[in-house]
Amino acid sequence: MTYNTETYYVYVYIDPRNFEEFYYGKGTGGRKSAHLSDNSDTEKAKRIKAIKKEGLEPIVKVIAKSLTEKEAFLVEKTLIWKLGRSLTNLSSGHFADKFRPHNTFHQDLQSFDFYNGLYYVNVGEGPHRCWIDCKEFGFLSAGQGKKWSAPIRTLEVGDIVAAYLKNHGYVGIGRVTEKAIRVNDFKIDRKSLRQITLKESNIFDNCYNDKSEFLVKIDWIKTVDGKQAKWKSKSGLFTSQLVKASLQGQQKTRNFLETEFAIKFKDLFLTD
């Protein structure tokens, strides 16, 4: 014998005085009518009593039918999320963690607007930046032109980076802790970078125009000096002249880095 599991529905309570929807629920059978005799002190019950006091009855309508329980929970939660504050529902409902928090449309939220990734970042050692400074003070830098600074500015908080030093190899694995900002605004322990002795002071060149260096703050998980860089010639490891590139599809390089730096990338990504 088989049983029909698609017996759930989602219903809405509507105030006949202004046709405002004030409660969503899910259930089977006669569940949708159960609230009419609710004598509790909830906002929903108070609303129903106020309607009845004026000689009216709430309008109760089924808005989705023939659902499994899981489907009904999801539809209910979607509707509750949509109307939010105007409802008398007490519980955030099932699937709450899958919905964007209210009042956050002005923000970029991890897993809603972007997903953290694993990226190759070229240290770009030269007259404006060096690995020694990056390693010691926790940052990566790019600039002297928008085409160079733009890629590093797309790194998001929580992204994992593998720092590559040209002609040497991979020198660090770290986590982005702050979005990239102009070198003039970058601080370490509340101190301006100008107050710190850097090996490469030319990092401030063009700091007042569009060629400014942009620095992204990094929490280094594992680092080595340039002379100890991790590399294996003619092994197919990924490298590029780009400032930033995804390593998601570079399995050989990912395996190499995990072995050489004694880490597991899946363990490095932050979770809520």
C-alpha cells in the first residue's frame, strides 16, 4: 500500500477590514481553521479577536496545495520572509538559514551575493612592493594603474589566497580579513603605513591619484621566505602574469599546495 504524502497546503489569514495579510501557515486537513478559536495572548489571536469584535471573520484562503511537508515549509517560509514585519507569525520557520536577513539589501552578503573562493595572487614584487613587507605586515598589494589594482579589489573577506612570487614559487597561504583600500588609508594596529618602516617605501608612489596602490589585509596561515618558495619545475603547476586568478579548477596545484604547506583548503573557509 502506498500513501499520498502530498497532502499539505499553505494558507493565509487576511484582515477583512483592510485586506491585509497577517498570518501564513501550513498544515493538512482542517488546520487552516484552527486559529479561529485561539484564545492565546499572541498577536495573531489578538488580531482575530479584534476582527470578530467588529462582527467580521478573518478571510482564510489556501494559496498552495498538494505539497509535501518539506515543500509546504519552504513555501511558508518564503511568504513569511517576503512580508516580514507586517505578519503576526512568531517563528522564523524552517529553512530560515537559507533566506537573506531583512534590511540587508544595501550589503553584499557571503553565500547570497558571492561565495568565497580560492585565488592565486601574484605578489608582483618590484619597485612598489615586496614579499618581505607583505609577509611581515599582513597584506597583498597591487597598483600603478587601474588594470592592476582592479583585480585585487575584487577579493572578498573570507577568500583564501595563495601568494605567488615570480621566479620563486608559492610563498604563502592566507585569508582575506578586509577588502582592499588605498595605501594612504591602510592601517596596521591603528597605525598608518607611513608610520611603519617598510623595506619598499615606493609603495606610496601615486597614492593621490588613480594609480594608487591598493592593499588587501591578509591573515597569513602559512608563509615562507622567497628562498624557500614552494615550486616544482615542469610539473604543470599553475602560474600566471595576472594579478589574481581562480585556483578552483587547478586540482594539481591545489594538491601541491596542500602538501607543501600542510593544510587542507576545505578546512580554511569560514562558515556561519
